[in-house]
Amino acid sequence: MIINSATLDLAFRGFKTVYTDAFNQAETHYDKIAMTVPSASRDESYGWIGQFPQLREWVGPRHVKNLAAYGFTISNRSFESTVSVRRIDVEDDRLGIFKPMFSEMGTFARRHPEELVFGLLRNGFTARCFDGTTFFAEDHAIEVEGKNSAVSNMQTGTEDAWFLLDTSRAMRPIIWQERADYEFQAITASDDPHVFMNDEYLYGVRARVNAGFGLWQLAYGSQAELTADNYASARAAMMDFRADGGRILGVRPTVMVVPPTLEAAALQILNAQLTADGGSNVWANTAQLIVTPYVKG
């Protein structure tokens, strides 16, 4: 193959097509639990998190909520993946051998949000959220009748963690922030210093994104055994979550997230029509199941 701008452009478009096809075909779940927020700067502040604009009877002047009560910022992070293709392989028209590599690059780029979003969920027992406590904690503070009350959104234990989430609202338990989406790029100019010195072309992916915690009231993390009783207890606790002032939030868990080790137990609770002893399974179809290795510690 003669190396010129036309053949290099043809090679780039071929690699990009393979990358894009794999990117579009990769299965993902992060968008089922995370709220996507476009970003226009280095970071974004979410001072309104923790405020619930519920209606009240209008007596006297309006009560104005301070949406800057909790300073919470998510800074964008830069990510890349780069591979090299030798010039002699392009000259010898051996481009086909690189298709699997670019296909994998597309798959990994598409699944990268899975790592960040579900990894954040996994780390929720130790990482802090907007109220200063860990995302899953036994002592989230809410104010009821002028007094602070501790609220738990977790079950303690030593088992593999599983999670219940309410994803039915505009706000989600996790925020997925996008400054620059995943872009396929190339360096192939013959006068580029890297190409000149190394006799190879570079192809890669670049993105500026990040994930952060949303509302802890929309999530429940358990490190206890995944049983019907513990599932029932977690659901009941979530549906009783309240805002400052003691008003019910109306939380309703819609999604269960588990690692592969708990898939069988989760299927028994959510999909089976009968319990192990032959009785009717009252929890069947009460939540959508997501099984992902990214929540495994």
C-alpha cells in the first residue's frame, strides 16, 4: 500500500468503524442508575443536592429554600487509551490484524462508565457524599421538629454487598458527568515527531468525565446476607426515608444491583414465583435486577 494522506485516512476510517461498531454494541447498565449531567467547565457544583422542594400549605410568606446549603462539587477527570500501529504494517496492508484490537478498544470505552458508576456504588461504604458522611451510613442526619435524627441507609455484615436503588425520579443515586464524550483520535502525519522518530502511528480514545454521589435517600447498601427477610427490611427502610422536617419522600426501590456471586439469590427473590419451601414469593417482580462485576470488592 502506498502511504499518503488518502490511504491513511482510509485506514483511520476503517479502524474508527470497527471501534464504533463495538462501542455501540457493548451492553451497559450505568445509565439505568445514574443521572447524566453535561458539563461545561472544569467542574460542576451541586449545591442544591439535599434540598427537597415539597409543597406546604401557604400560610404567610413563602419559605425560600437555600439551594447552596451543601457545597458539593464533581471535578472532571481525563481518561485515555492509546495503541500504536507500525508504519510497515500499513505499507504491507496488514490492517485486518488490528481489527480485534480496535474492537476491544470500543468495548472498553463504552464500558468505562460502568467502572466509574458501579465502582462508586461499591465504595459507598467508605466514600463521603454531600452531607459529610459516607454514602451508605447509619448516621445520616435529618432535622425533625428542630432536632437532629440519625437515619441509616445500610445493613452491616460481612457478605458481598448488594444494593437497592430508586431510579424512578429525575434525580438519581449517582451522577454521571460528561465534559467531553469518548472520542476516537489518530496521529498519522509523517512530520509528527512521534511518527518520524518511531515509524509508527498512534490511535486512541480520549474523554473527560466523572461520576459522583447523588442523593443517599435514593440508595440502600447491604453487606448482610441476601435473603428475602433482609430484602424486605431494606425496602421498608427506604420507603420510610424522610426529608428535613420529617415529611415522607415517597422513595420506592426499583432496582437491585448485585455482583455475580449473588445472582442466584437475587433471581430467587425477584424472579421466582415460588419460595424454596413451595410458598408464594411475594417479592417477585418488585425490582429490576442488574448483575455487574464492577460492584464486587
